[in-house]
Amino acid sequence: MELNEIQLKVINDSIRDIPDFPKPGIMFKDITTLLNNKEAYSTLMTHLHDRYKGYELDYIAGIDARGFIFGAALAQMLNVGFVPIRKKGKLPFETIGEEYSLEYGTDEVEIHIDAFHNKKGARVLMIDDLIATGGTAIAAAKLINKLEAECVESCFILGLDFLDGKANLEKITPVYRILGIN
């Protein structure tokens, strides 16, 4: 299921551009204006529900932190569990982690070892607001696979299509992004 032109416009028009944030030359896509626009947020979440209701999912895994906003709401709509994938040191129980490269150094994301109740083959949708270079998303997908679950798809509200993140992540899991930015 795809969004029609009117629905895409409602969502796209609700996202505010902030020039030179967090540094000069960057055009930041601010989703807070999508979240506080009831028509846009409802259009988005209804679309995601309609798209994924037939996937027979067991869990939605949201990437820290904006993936929590969309993932928890969608999990409730689909009547499945929600699993947070967090930055290192933020989860209270035993975790496994996956390191990924940044422009200057590395970072790491973690997941609880029992996030999917030790259910081998659990069907998981991974979600976040944006895919850029793909480092965080690739690490998160690897964590899902390490727990012997199946990342059936990765979903993003925005994709920076001029970067290689989507193509690199597609080597691990199918990718769906709603809005592409060239």
C-alpha cells in the first residue's frame, strides 16, 4: 500500500526545515511539527497500520529515540509488542550491543537479551524517523538477527536518498521509506 499524492503532501508539508542545524550547511528536517499536526500524524500512522497489518508481526523495534514515537504507537495499533533499541548504557537489564562507525569515531546500540522473549524467528519491524548513512539502522538490524529474530522490514519516515544508507541496509533487510530527500 502506497500513500497517494495528497497524503504525501500532508505529511511532507508538516515537516519543518531548519537551515544550518546542527551546523552550517545542514538542512535539518524537524519532525516535531509532524507530531503536533493531528492530520499529518494521523495520516502517517493510519498508513503504517494499513501497510503492516498483514505482515503477521510479533514486535516493532524502535531505534533510540525518535523511533520510539512511531514504533510504540504502531505496536499498540497492531496489537504487538514494542522493543526499544537504545544507545549504549541506557537499558537496565543484560544486553548485547553492536558498534557502528561515525564520521569521527564509533558509537554503539544495545538491545535486551530477552527482548523477543527468546522466541526464535520472531517477526520484527524496525522503525526510525530517518535513514541517512545507515550506520545505526544496520547495527540495529544486526542486533535483531543476533537474537534469532527476523527483521522483516525496516521503515523510515524520511530517507536521505543522496547517501548510501538505504542501499547498505537493503543488504540485510528490505527497506521502506515514506519520503525521499535528494
